[in-house]
Amino acid sequence: VAKDLALQLAVLRDRGARILDRGRTRYFALHANSGHLVTAERLDREQLCEGMQRCVLRCEVIVEGEM
């Protein structure tokens, strides 16, 4: 995320960057030391996308302040 947004890691930490997942379950997290988007827990495709051929999980990255 840091690389894709051309931001320093300190900017992500200082501006309170966060991941918004749909629903109640938090599937993704932002690794503070690397700026990588990581899974927050093990994902079970059969449970999440039962009966669907294509499985897509969407999330938003929010960075507070001006960029």
C-alpha cells in the first residue's frame, strides 16, 4: 500500500491509515512496519464464497489528512 500510494511508512502510521472491510469481520490489516496489505486471519474460500465461481473480497484503505 505504501509503495502503491508513494507514501513513506511514517506517513501511514502518523496519519492513522486503516483498512475498512465490509461487514463485521475484519479480513485485512495494514502491516505497520512494511506498509503491506495482509490478511488479518486465515481465509476459507469455501465458507466465504460458497457456490460462487468468482470470489472477491473488497476493502478500502483510508489515510487521514491531505496527500
